[in-house]
Amino acid sequence: MTYRENISFDFGPEPAGGQRNQPRNAEDMGLRRAVSQLLAEHQVDDVDVARIPEDGSPLSWDEIGDIFQLSPEAQAAVADAGESGAGLPSRLEQLLQKPINRRDAIKFLAIGLVTGLSFLQAACTPMPIPGSDKEQAKLNWEEYFKGNYRLMSDGEKQATVERLERRYELRTGDHPSISNQPALPGVLYGYAFNISKCRGYMDCVEACIQENNQDRSTDMRYIRIHEMPKGEFRFEFADDSYLHEVPAAGHFYVGTQCFHCENPPCVNVCPVKATWKEDDGLVVVDYDWCIGCRYCQAACPYDGRRFNWKEPVIPQEEVNLNQHYLGNRLRKKGVMEKCTFCIQRSRGGKLPACVEACPTGARIFGNLLDPESDIRWVLENKKVFRLKEDLGTEPKFWYFMD
């Protein structure tokens, strides 16, 4: 059975009279429209759909390559596959057995629609499938081709977290609880740091690492504690890797992390919209949509983002199974990570792990829209300041001293 025959589409809610539109195949709904919908669902927008023959007329490989704008890597793979004189079906099957990026994989599926070719799911799967477990294979397939979290319906979000939970359970035997709880109405999170109270103990850093499932084999820290000589509030004089007893004489301590700006420059530069600001002010990342270009890291004036250079190493017994899709769920190699104010905790009514772990009470967190919150009391009663206020980023992270 070909993809053109097998793929189905849903045409929305039930019409008047209760008769729901039945799923239709690509030929029933029009080949060009079917391809357009497949590409739109996965935000692939560089295909010249208008050139696809509506009547299914055959296309040469050169025409297909021109219409679908395959990456140079895919074009090179096509050339390699064609050296043996293989026809189009064999060449595409060879390509789909090689590691390819998400956009090219979606394009190959669209090419399958256009040409009416039949590809086995196992041949098309662009990631390795452990053993011959059919359930694992199906979950991997569905996970790879999911869309951007921001564009998912509530039902799609729930199905996504359930799929992630099941995949982890199949791999390890442990069952994580992954939340997709949205922003709470009437909440805007803010943070304050009391420079007078911080003693440089780094309990906050350790709590953050454990709570947020950060890599244990590298210096992956969302929080930095900077030791500065008294009289110099300049980060070029700061040491954030000190190993001596603290507090050190003649020094003070300043913490930094993601400041969850109201006008975040990191969001503006992301070419694939993998990072955005939620209604409660939290700046989040869809790890599975991030392409690792690090534009956001370059744009952040506060050094608030971290790039995952290698596959994270976390002993299984240390994995925090209480997770959020946009927070501390396990990441893969090659994506951006950052503080989320412990979204898995804060949206459940708890304090971030760093606030709870601080032994001196230097960290204050709360709802900026609640006039009775601790953070509002600090803003109204202390002389506060923010870093680089002249940039207009409006960070929701304030500093103050007693």
C-alpha cells in the first residue's frame, strides 16, 4: 500500500446533523492539497507546492529536487544513491534508511505522496529502533514527526506527554510523570536576589542541577554564583568557579540565571520559533524543535542560556521523574537549555528548587500580580535594580541589599 493510499486527514469538527467528515486519502482530497497539509502541519514552508501536478503526472528527479529544495546533504545522498543506477523508488528507500534531518524526512514523505511510492515504516524511520519492539517503533515514529508544542491542540499535548512517559518506561522500567500544565491565569512570575544575604554556598546550584535533570559530566549549570571583590560590581572581575571556603574575606556574591525578560531578545532571533514567552512570563524552549543554532545564546545579554554539547549523563537513580514538557524533562544532545523558574514546581504552587534550598533566604520568588506576595513587598519596600536596564529587555529579576 502506498502512502498516497494510506495517509488520512481529519477535516475538523462534526458538521450540523452529527455526521462527522470521514478521513480521506490524498487522492480523494487532491494531491496538491494533501501535500500542502502535510508540509503545513510540520512547518515546512520552502516547497513550491504550486508546481506539483494535480493529476499525478510523473516528475523527473531533477524536477522533484527543484520543487522540494532538499538540503545539500540530502542532495549529496541522492547522488550517492544514484551512482548504482537505482531507480527513484530504490534511491528514496536508500535515503530514508540514512540519518536525515526532520525537514528532509518530512519532504521525503511528501515526495512519497507525489510519486505514489510505497515505503515501509521501518525503512522510513529516521532514528534507530531498539530491538524489534513494535510498540517502541510506533512511539519513536510518532514522536519524531510531532509538531511544535505551541501549535499543538490540548489533545495533542496530552498524547505527546503520554508517549514520552511510555517511551521512558519501556527503556528503563521507571514511569515519569510529565506535566503539560499551562500558565495559570492571573500569574506573572518574578524573582529577587538579596546580595546582602548570599554567602556563596552554592546550595542553589546543586539543587537546580538535581531538580532539573542537568548533565552530570560537564559544567552544565543554569545558575552562576559570581564572587566579586568588594567595591567592584563588574563581572569581568568575578569568579564563578571558586573552590575555596566561603564566604571569602573582602568579597560578595551575586547570582545570575535566565531573567525571563518581558522583552526577551532570545525569542526574537530564534529562526524556528523553538523558544517563546508564556502568559505567566516564563521564557521556555521546545527542546525537540530546537535546531541548536545558538542564536538565542548569542542574543542573551545575561548569559542565561546553555548549549548541550553532548548526550546528557544522569545516573538513572538520580533522574527526577516529576517533570514538565517545557522544563526538566530529559534533553538530547545539541539543544539549548535554561532556567525555567522550575516550571514543574512553580505551576504546581511550589517555590523553585533554588529558592527552597537557599540557606540564607537570599532568594525571593512570587507572583508579581499578587499585592500580598513576597516579591511585591520587596519591590515596594527595597531599593532594587536590574542588570542592563538600558537595553529595554525588562528582566523580571531584581537585585537589592538590606
